[in-house]
Amino acid sequence: MSSSDPEPKNPMQAARRLATPPKQTRFYTDVEAKPEEGGYALRLDGKRALTPGRRPLVIPHAEIAAAIAEEWAAQEEKIDPATMPLTRIVNSALDGVATQMDAVREEIVRYAGSDLICYRAGEPASLVERQETAWAPLVASGDFRALFVLTSERSAKWPDVPTMRDLGYPFAFDSPFGLAGPKGMPADVVKKLHDAFKKAYDHPSAPAMFDKFDFTRRYLSTEDFAAMAPKYYAAEREGLERVGLVKK
């Protein structure tokens, strides 16, 4: 270790840095949502704000426009998109939906074949826990009836509820969780991280946590996960390309 490198490199911190795009410096002072034809335009120092697709950021509803203006006004030295959820939603709507209405409508109909009103989310953990508290007792009492599960295996909590494959549909969505690092990470670092998480996975207290959130335990080695991940990525990208949110 040299004097120019006083601290050991942390691979997790390096991965987070690589996964987070650099933030743009705030370049404006005044923010307003100004009425004009078609709705309310976000203006920064009097100039029209544009979406990433170079479309005017015009919102038809005054309340939403005002809330988006507040997001921009709240930015400090750096613009942090993570703190601007309404802006991101409107950007996606204007760039990827407004010009692709037929494709988006088709995609919604396609999902309607499997996504019902009471759809259990697999993440984040806080939402899973709220679902477990709010409506799992209704399923247990019989007030709700679970029609099927989307995972490839039946739920240990609801063993009588079929999977989609049990019903004859060729679908399974296991929503796997994985840990990834920057490209070119040394093999010994990969192994060290793998072994640490595998140790936690095998800890005697782990099954209870999985059962609490009704997660299926399925371990994949580094090699197996690396082979599986591109297939999931390709399937998700196909859906996004279909509605124009990702360019082919």
C-alpha cells in the first residue's frame, strides 16, 4: 500500500460508483410552471425544459406541473434524478408512451392476461411485509382466494395454490435477487464476496426470514447466475422495446 493509496479499495463502493451516473450541476436559478397551449410548461430561467428525448416538458394538469416545478426548485448544487420521481414519470410518458400509444395499449392487454387486481409484489421488503400483514390473513380465512402464484414452484405457505405452469401456462417469474460487481472484478474478490453471502444464506436464521416474506430459496452459483441473468435481461428488454422505452 503506497502513501498515495492510504485506504484499501472497497469493491462494493466501486460498484456503486460505476452504477450511478454522474450528476449534472444545477445550471438554473428560477423555476416556474407557466400556462401555455397544451397545459403547463416547466421553465428554467424562462427557458422551456426538455425531456431526455428533446420534447417540451408540458403537463396538462396544474397540480402535477406545480409539483414537478417544486422538484426542480428543491435541487441543490447537483441535480439528483433520484429525488425527482414525478419528473422521471412524466419524461417516460412523453418520450416512451405518448408517441407509442398503440404499442403501449397492446402491452397492457398482454400483461392483463396474467396480472390481476391483487398482485403480490416480491419487493421491496417493506411492501412485502405490509402485504403479509394486510391481506395474507384474508387468504388464510377464505375471504380472498389466491388463483395462482407466478413463481416456478408452489408457495410453502399456500401449497394448494397452483403455479401458472400447473394451470397449463408456460410462465414463471421468480424475480431472483443477485449481487453484481464492476466488469473485470478480480476472481479472488468475486469468490470472497460469494463466500460471504453464501455463509449468510446458509445461516440457521435465514430460512425464517425467507418464510416471513414467502420467498423461494434457490441458490445459484456464480457461474449459474451469470448464465441466467442475460436471459432475464433479454426478456425484460423485449417488453421495454415493444413500448418504445428502450431503443432497439
